[in-house]
Amino acid sequence: MPTHLRVEGRRDDSHGPEVKLPKVYVGTVDKEPAEWAERLMALPYTNSRQGNVPTTIALSTLVRMTPQRELRLRPDCRWTADAFNTSLANNRSAVEACLGYVVGVEAPTPCSYCLRNLRSFPVCIIIPDCPQLTACMGCHQNDKDRQCDHYVPPEEAPAAPDPDVFDKLKEVLATTIQTQQDLNTKLLQQLDSWNKARSDFSAMMVAQNDAKGHLSRRANKRFEAAIKECQEAKVDAESVGRNLERQSSLVESALKERAELAARRAARHERPQPRPGFNI
């Protein structure tokens, strides 16, 4: 956005492209909002706006209100558009007053200065419910708020801003940013450590599973060998049992034959009778 406005070939302290300013209305009655009302609502002056932000609380309040009338000066005012625009560019109170005249309401009772036509506006306009603008707009334009009958002194003056507050805020912000960066660095390092630990754990689990598989295969082989040995031992035991049965049968047969032989011998050799006359 351009920072200055070209007015009839001269530079002033306002925003916007080169334009032809409209004449300032000096009629005897109010009319609907027109060129100057639209211009004032845009706050085209650097003393009234920084970027898109109004420079005072009063201006912030006024630009949110609805225009009620076109800017109008008393018929005896002989302002040219160029001179009037320059006066606004050099006086922020005049910007507030002119914008307040566009959006404000007519006072039920004019102040004594407006009643005697000692102000620039033909009507005494006030801004209800705006603590920053309690005087009428005619008195406020000339920085004569305390002379206005509608002026209400503030109950408490606003505290002066600390000139070092922005520097302190910058220091706090810089410290906060640095702390956040340090925390982010530590968090990234911790995440790297966690990822490494997770990778190591996964590798360990794979190795453990491989070891379990190897041990399982070895155990199966040993089990199968043991079963085979048991089967072979069973076969040997059955063979030995059969041999023992044969030997037992042979022994019984031999004993039986021996007993039969002894009986036959005993039958052949009977015991001899003693001789007569011989006493044992």
C-alpha cells in the first residue's frame, strides 16, 4: 500500500493512490454520507493508522460505527479541500473529530461554544459510551475538550506506557524461542535414542527367535535320537528275554533228564541184604 497520497500535485501525510479530493460540504442541512465520510472511515492518514491498526482507542471505536451523515462545516468556513486535508494530516484530534461528526449523534443540548457558532461544525455532535471522547466533536477538533459542557473528566488517567516494555517483551520472546529450540533439539535427540533402542530391540528379538529355532531343531534331533535308542534297546531286551527263556527251558529239561536218570539208577542198584550171623 502506498504510504503517501498525492493531492493536486502536492504530497501530504496520507495513504492511498493519487486522487482528486472532493470539496468540503458547507451546506445548511445534513445530507447522506458521501465522499468525505467514506474517506474518513478509511483513515488515510499516517497519524491515524499504522498498517491496518488505528493509532488510538477512540479511532478504533469510531471506525466500527455506522456513518450517519456527510462531513459538513459551517457556511462561514472557507477551507479548500487541499488545505482541509493537510490540516487533518497534521492533527490527529481533527481526524477523530471529523470522523466522530460523521458517525456520532446530535447532542440533546448543544454546548455553549457550538451554540455561539465558535466551532467548525454547525451541529454539536457527541459520541455516547466512548470514554475517550466525552467532549463534542467541535471542541475536540480544536483540542478544547475541557471547555466543552459535555466533557467528563476521566476517573483515572491511563498509566504511561513503560518505554522498555517492548524491549522486555522482545527479550522474553527471544528467551522463550531459544528455550523452545533447545527443547526441540533435546526431543529430537531423545527420539533418535528411542528409535535406535527400538531397532536394537527388534534385532535382539530376531536373534532370539533364530536362537529358539536353532535350539528347537537341536532338541528335536536329540529327542528323535533318544526315541531311536529306546526302540533299539527294546529290541535288544526282547532278544535277551527270548534267549533267557530258551536257556531256562534247556535247564529245566536237563534237570528233568537228570532226575529221571537218577531214578533209573536207583531202581537198578537196590541196597544189598546183610549176611546171616553178621550184626552190624
